Amino acid sequence: DNGKETHWKHKVCGTRTTITSAAKIACRNVGAHRCTSTCYDKNFMDCKWSCSQHKHTYKKAEKKYATSSLVKGCAALNDWAFSGKITMEKARLINQALRAIADQV
């Protein structure tokens, strides 16, 4: 929300997460030998998040903020794609994820 890029980390194991094209938040530790049983893929809207508005307090995604967040995500995606910061293939995958998040809302 503050305009800075961030990298999400799974609080349980400290491993960075990724988002799938189906809008699942995936711990990169899933399937690894060091992963705990609490690491599994979840729908974006079912996850708890810590953001600049409530630091160190994890809350579920709220639908009332989802639309503006999706618009900001789309704008960032366009900036990255047009500037060449990401490939068109990555842009397509992120676009699929944003559409899937919109479907969850």
C-alpha cells in the first residue's frame, strides 16, 4: 500500500512465498525436506496479511480493499511489462493471478 515492492514471507517457516496463476499463495518450502506440515497453498483471500496499516498483526484480506489493491497490482504489472522489468510471459502469469484473485473476491 505504500508503493514499495515487497517480498512476502511465510511466517511459520520464514521462507518466501509465491503466487500461482490460480491465486494460491504458495510457500516455496512446500515439498522441501525442511517444510513443516503447516506449509501448504491457500487462496489469496483466505490468507492473513501484515501490511503498513497494521504492522506485525496478521489479518485476513478484506474485500473492501481488494478492488483498489487489484487496480494497483494491474498498474504495477503494466509498468513492469512496458519497461521490460519482467518478460511478457511473467506478465501473463501475474495477469492470470490477478484475475483469479478478483474471482475470489
